[in-house]
Amino acid sequence: MFIKNRNFSYLCMAFLISSIGDWLYRLALPIIILSKTGSAYHAATVFGISFIPWIVFSLLGGSFADNYAKKKILIIGNLFAALVVPLLLFTLMEKEINFSLLYVAVFILSSIDPLIHPSFQSIIPEIVEDKKFAEANATIQTIDNTLSIMGPLVGGSLVTLLGDYNALWIDLFSFLLTVVILVQLPRDKNKEVQINFAIKKLTVDVIEGASYSLREKVIFSGSVMFFFTNFALNMFEANFIYYMTKLLNYPLFEATLAMSIGGAGSLIAGFGGSKIVNHFKTGVLLSSSTILAGLSTLLLLVSTNYFYIGVVLGIISFFGTINVITYFTLRQRTVPKQILGRVVSVTRMVSYASIPVGSWFGGVLLAHGQSMFMVILLAGSLRTLTGVGAKFSPLGKE
């Protein structure tokens, strides 16, 4: 499954380092907020705000990817992120958190990903052979999923040993180390870095990318499917730390252990994902994996034992990872390379548009006295119905 390609290895290493930093950020931020306020609403709202930039900046990131040197975009993005982390830290270190300033800091830091993600996705076809796309995506997912196992335990241990705020300083260092690795990637010989970026050109690029995404019904149907599944998933995910530490009263170690157990399912899917994707029809995989992930979510209603929760999360993440590998491979194989960045940005924008709403909605339900039972029931049912609907969309006919 793993590809012998030096440039792809550099890309994977950069992804690994930045993902470790992301895990520390994702664990430390809600823990700090919950320890200072005890509010599920604020923790879930901050989680949701971190995805709003995907709606605002995705199209701009896609245009950057198709018009500028992707290596430079990745480097500049990580450098800028390193400059923003201190702003977030100083906001959290105040005795009373100014949530307006916190929301702004989280929004700015979260704006980096949508601006550079299209470049990351669309640089893969430039350094990997066409026949290796599924293997490349499976490798990236395997790295991500390995961290889904190790990240919570290592991250939770570091947060406990070093403190919440020191974990965020390590996140800053991860951005700088990522830059050092990205410098090793080759220059884009076919594209000079443009200095002037005309608004007119941006508008044309956005319209072209959106038109292609809407015209290709299979591509667009997949992003709509992710729209509904992300809404359902993040009703629960945004409130997971609150659920485990406040409602079930588990210590942080057992809460993160459940997350790590859940990551095992993603890891298994990452190792076998390329074979599964190459063996079955895309439409069948996308719809069936969504249905099975939704039904698996409902298993969380059976028990509140942390080990059982981890196993169920593992089943959910297995089907979710197969879903992601399948769709990414479909998109890379069917979309022309010169427009891939914009199509990635459009489809990601559509699929992520529901995350802030889902996160906020889950927090509102809990803040108004609804039980986690209701949140899980709604999330699992919606995800299952989305998969059933996908069977009758162009995805199921592909």
C-alpha cells in the first residue's frame, strides 16, 4: 500500500507533523474551555466556529491551488498559522475568557486549512502516478487514522503532564517543523508564482469550479451526502469530551482511551482501503458505508462503558474512512488536474457547511436539558437516512 516516492514521503511527513499538532489543539482547546466555564454550549460553539472558514475561504483556496505554486501555498499557510497561535494562547490565558476575542482567534487560525487544503489534495496527482492514487489516499488516511489511535492518548498525556497551554505551544512548533519539511518538495516547474491576483480572475475561477462541480452530478452528489453526514456526526463529536468527562464523569485518560480505541477502525480501513476501493463500485461503497456508519452510531445507545464506546467508535470510523478514500479517489480520477483544486474547494465547502450548524445544534440541545441519548439518536438516524438517499442519487447509479 505504501508508495516508494521521495516527494510523496516528504508530503506524508509534513502531514504527520501538522496532524500531531492538530490533535494537541483539538484536545487542549475544549479542555481549557470546559475547565474554566463547564459549558458544553461554549465548547461546541468554538468547535463549530473552527469549520466556518471552510465555507468562507474554500473557493479562494481552490483558486490559489490552480493558479499558484502549491508548495509555496503550503509553506506560507503553515508559517501564518504559527504566527496566530500566540493570539489564541493569550486569549485563553486571561482570567475570564473573552469569548468574542476567542471566536475571532479560532476563526483566523482555522482559516489556514481551507486556504491550503486544495493545494495539498491537488499536489498529490503531480507527484504520484495515476495508477497509485488509491494507494496514496489510503496512505494519507492511514497516517491520519494511526494518529486517531495514538493522538488522543499521546495528546491527552501531554496535556496532562505539560498543561493545556504548553500543548498549544507545541502546536506552534509543529507548524514550523512542517515548513522545514515542505521546503524539501520540488519546485513547480510548470507554473511560476504569480504576484498579482486579479479579482476578475478569481471570479472566473470560482464560477468555473462551481459550474464543473454542479454539472458533474456524481461529484456534487457525494459532497451533498457528506453535508448531511457531517451535520449528524458533529452533533455528537463536538460534544464528545463534554459527554465523557462531565456527563459520564470519566477522567481524561479514559475519555481519550475511548477515542484511541475508535481510531483502530480507521487504521484498519486505511490499510485495506485501496483494495476495497479498487474491488467494488464507487456508488455502492459510498452509499453502503454511509448507511452502516449511521446504524453503527445507534449502538452508542446500548452502553456507556468507555471501552464499549471506543469499540463502537471504531466501527463508525472504519466505514467513515472507506467512505472518504472512495470519494477522494473518485474525484482525483475523474476531475481534470487543471481544475482539481477548485473542485476540491467547492465540494469541501458544501460538505463542511453543515458542521458549524451541527456542532452548535448539539450544544444547544444539551444546554436546554436534552439528554445525550437524544443527540445520538438524531445523529445516527440522520446518517442512516442519508446513506439510503444516496442509493437513489447519481452516486448509487454510478
